[in-house]
Amino acid sequence: MDRNMSAPHALVAALPQDDVLKPIGEKILRKARISFEEGVTLFEKGSLSFLGALANWVREEKHGNKTYFNRNFHIEPTNVCVFSCKFCSYSRLYAHREEGWELSIEQMMHIVKSYDGKPVTEVHIVGGVHPKMNLDFFLELLRTIKAHRPDLHIKGFTPVELDYMFRKAKVSVEEGMRLAHEAGLDSLPGGGAEIFHPDIRKQICDDKVDADGWLHIHKTAHQLGMHSNATLLYGHIENYAHRIDHMERLRSLQDETGGFNTFIPLKFRNKDNDMSHVPESSIIEDMRMYAVSRLYMDNFPHIKAYWPMLGRQNAQLTLSFGVNDIDGTIDDSTKIYAMAGSEEQTPTMSTAELVQLIRQVNRQPVERGTLYNEIRDYSDVALESLN
Ligand code: V47
Ligand code: SF4
């Protein structure tokens, strides 16, 4: 290969001489948007190396070698849930309370206070939908956390939880989101999205908020000036068109509001749930998913691999397939993936371990805040000096 060739030219030369894939690859290298059909074609026909080379090029165009992580902790107020998503290994119905937990505000503040003096910047609050934990309860929780630690960014509650609490409190989404924002909610995590397409949604999570409801809550948050993330639960009974349909709905909303920060593909894990008979996706399919996400979601700045679900080495691998964020140094306070079969039974990683993980694959570790403000570049920091 000609050493003087610029990266896109070298990549064009390496593209398959194929009537179908070559024009899509050229379009991506021209930074033009790919269509729904082209997205499906990438899934159907794109080899791992083709998708990976393009996704890595886009990633490096946008972020160079920077790989973001944050320092956060999780609070899961309850695993009692009125809904019955078939893929969920986590929730315990109200009738089985002996297997469930529900934390009081005091207990949750005990968790918050255990991080006093520690350099965390975010708390991620997400859990099941408990019929008794209502809007007033969560508004009080938000106010109490903010009163204790005003600079802690509160990322919390999926549209599944919010839709339920707003309906029970008989407030509109607009009013409910305004109240939550005023009480201290800073941004929304990406959960609850699963697969938007009704053909799949009605089979795996029929009774919770639908696609329009999910999108409306995120749109309302964006209109209030809040940012949010979006997820997609892949690798179960959906097909490639369902995945692209999901991404298309998010890409369109992002065109309108610009309020999404990060897209997070979530790999379906099959332990101890009503879909345990469905095999899990292969690592190759996982990497293809990350790569197509980077290529299709052209208006999402960040693509995140959530390492507690994928495992550390696979998360490292995603950094060559379009991913530029591997979430946080979370401690073992999140149970959702351990219960669904992730090999990460105690998802704890120190800053030094995360930094090392990123450096091992020759990327540049940068600590970020929730909104991707850069806090510290760890490229040259001695690992021994980190806690
Ligand atoms: O919506 C549940 C998923 C999500 C399983 O925004 C499962 O920064 C795989 O959204 N296999 C909640 N996935 C977690 C979530 C999240 C996580 C980390 C960071 C952020 C963020 C958001 O967990 C649910 C659902 O899609 N989930 N069960 C399972 N068996
Ligand atoms: Fe409840 Fe969420 Fe589990 Fe669905 S995924 S059952 S909404 S905890």
C-alpha cells in the first residue's frame, strides 16, 4: 500500500470490489449519511474486517485515540417490578418480596454518603418499578442527594420508571419532567429502550412504555435542556431490520433535538430469565453490532461499551470497532448483569485498572464528566499513583 495515501484513500483502496458494499463504504468515507437499506446491508453482508476498518476510521476522525471513562456509582432503589419483561433476570414481582429489596431514602443516602470525599462525579439511579415508590418519594430522594452533594451529577430513571410514576401521580410528562429536573435530576440514562419495533417489543416487554412513550420522555428532557443516553438490547429474537429501525428512530430524534450523548448497544444475556432458551450472540456478532452502530448513528457523538455486561477483554476489543467510551469505575453496587449471566460477577474496576485496560490497546484514557467535559488525561500518569 502506498505510504503516502491518506487514511480514507487507503481504506477506499482496501474496500471490497463489490457492487453492494463498495458504494456504502465510499459514502461513509465521504461522511455522507447511510440509509435504512444500507444499514441492513451492512449487517447482512459486511465482514467483520470491513465494518471494523470503517467504524474505527469514523471513531478516529471524531475522537482520535481518546477513550472516555467516568467515575460513578450506582443506586438500585428496588428490584421489585410491576412489569414482566421476558429478558429480565433482575426483577422480582411484588408477590415474591422475600427475594426483592426496596431501599428507603435513608438507606440510599447511606450509599451516597459512603462516597463522601471520593472523587466520583456521577450517581446512576435505576431499578425496577415498585408500585409504592412514587413520584413524591423520588423527588424527595433527588432533593436530599442534591442538598448533601450539589456537584454530584444525578443520572437517573428510565422512561419505564418515569412513565409509571407520572401516570400514577396524574401529571403530564412535561410537568413530571419539569418537577424531576427542578428537584435535581440532571440527565437520563439510556435504559428501557430494548427494541422499539412493536413486532418484537410485544413479545419481550409488552406491558411497559412503548417506543413513542420512550422517545417522548427523552424529547421532553432534551427540551428542558437535559441530555440523555439511548440503548438497544440486541442478540435475541430481533432481526437486523429491527435493529436499524430502532437506530433510525433515535437518529431522527437526535436530528431534532441534539440531546443524546451516547448510544449503548446492550448484549442480551440469557441466564435465569424467561428467554434462557435463546442463545447469546457470538463475540464476532457483538463487534459487528458496535461497528454498525458507529456507522449508522452518525449524529451520536459517543458509542459506549458497558464493560460489566461484556466483560473486560471484550470491552477492550470494542475499542477497535467504533467504541470510544467504556463507562465507569463502578463498584459492585450494580446487580443487573451479574444476575443475567455476565462473567463479571462483581463489576468493580479501580481507576488504575480502567486506565491500564485502555492503555493496553494503545488508546488514550481520559476521565470525563457525565456530559463529556474532560476531567483528566491519564496518558502519562503513573499507575502506582492511582488509587
Ligand atoms: O433497559 C435487562 C438491560 C438495561 C438484561 O445510560 C439486559 O449510561 C442484557 O440501560 N441482558 C438497563 N441486558 C441498564 C442500562 C444502562 C446500563 C449502563 C449505562 C447506561 C447509561 C444504561 O439493562 C435495561 C435492559 O435493556 N437488561 N436484562 C439481560 N438479560
Ligand atoms: Fe422491570 Fe426493568 Fe426488569 Fe422490565 S427490565 S421487568 S421494567 S426491572
